[in-house]
Amino acid sequence: MREVEIIGFKRANLGKAECNKLRAEGHVPGVLYGGDEQVSFYAPAIQFRDVLYTPQACFIKLNIEGTEYRALVQETQWHPVSEALLHVDLLQLFAGKPIKMNIPVVTTGNAIGVKNGGTLILKNPRLAVKALPKDMPEVIEIDVTSLRIGKSIKVGELKTNNFEFLTSP
């Protein structure tokens, strides 16, 4: 799985006024959950571009003043008008602990139904997957070559490699 490095700094003062000051300087406040203790941090907003503005799933290598954590995005908060990133919650990853992620679906091949005048409709562009971090797929590839008009591929028909689908079969 792709990994993006984000360099952040610990937040000493917590609260709305301090967060607004950080946002005005171009930073995003955040919290890292899941470990022994919560870590409040801030990082430049531009560093989150490779994580949030792409359809691909990825892990985050979070470097907070020399201490490194592996994490994934749990939740984001956005401004309703300007659509600026306001806050990010990260979940810390551990090697033996399974995680849940929404993984993008990629179709391969040319469907017979499309060649005959049909349209390929992808109803679930992302599928919920549960796996250990080392087994998490980057994308789920589905071969649609043999798909005819009016036929479909169900989630339950897809093959899994050391992970399970949480999306209804």
C-alpha cells in the first residue's frame, strides 16, 4: 500500500482560538488516536493533498517532532463554504491489529456488453475491507471482460487474499 509522509508538530495549547490561529497560518490541527495516548498535532495543509485529494487509498507515515507513527485517516472536517480542511483525525496502525478501510474499485478489460451497445455502471466505487495493515489491498481489480448486457458481478463473487469484504455480498 502507498504511504505518504506528513511532518507535524505537537500542539501545546488546545482550544478554538489556538486552532483558528493555526488555520490562519495555513496549518491543519489534528489528533492521532488508537495508541496508548492521544497525540494532538498540527501540520501544513498542503501536506494532506496527496492523501485526501486522490481516489487511491494510502497509509500515512506521521512524523511528529522526530517520533514516527503509522496511521490512516479516520475522519476529516471541512469548511462548508470554502471547502478548506479544518481538522483531521488519524487512527494509529499496529502490525497485528486488523483495520477497516474503503478501497477503490478498478475495472479491467472491455466488457462484451459495452461492445454490444450497453453501458458499464459501477454502483460501488469503493468497497469496505477489513484486513491487517500488511494485507490491505491498494485497489480491488475486477475483470469485466466476460460481462454481458444485463449481467452483473456481485461483491460475494470476488476473490480475497488475506482480507474480507464488509460490504454486503
